[in-house]
Amino acid sequence: QVQLVESGGGLVQAGGSLRLSCAASLRTFSRVVMAWFRRAPGKEREFVATITWSGGTIYYADSVKGRFAISRDNAEKMVYLQMNDLKPEDTAVYYCAAPASSVLSTRSADYDYWGQGTQVTVSS
């Protein structure tokens, strides 16, 4: 059974930083794309960042480009999201996700496995 477990969320002031972690139980972790999405209160879930198995290709949402960085450790089966210069509009529940296939996508519909989410709250 696939499990994705996020951690690292919390309350931070605007301009601060947080590092989210996602532990994956996927046997094929080293061969799959991983991604982060988020859902703000009253809004649809939106794409944040995605990374290929090698880390060679990375995509970011325009809203986080230059502030967030996704990375992974295949040996530890971990994926990370370093978030810097946080803004109140980054407040959301952040989810780690993985597809059953190797597709690199920014669409949540293409992802089959999801964590329970971790809350990030940025105060102004």
C-alpha cells in the first residue's frame, strides 16, 4: 500500500521560511515523478511544484517561482519543498502527490497517490 506522509508545516510570519518533507512508501519511488500541490481556504487545489525521478526536470507554479525549491532524496524516499519569502497568500494545506505512471504533469487529476496534507499558515 502506498503511503505519503507530509510534515514540516506550521505558522510563520511573512518573509519567513519553512521546509516541508514528504516520506513515501512507494517501492518505485526512485523512478516516479513527485509533486507538491496546495489548497487554500475556499479555493481549488492548485499545483505548486513537480520533479522528475532524477531531479533533472523541475516545474514550478508562477506564483512560487524564485521562492520555493523542490528536491528529492531517492535513497531515503523523501521529497522536500523549501519555501522562502513566504507570503500570506501561501497559506494553505500542502499535499505531496505521486502518479501511478511516470507522467510529468501539473494537473492534480494525473496524480494517483496523495498524502494527508500539512497546514502552512503565513501571518502578515
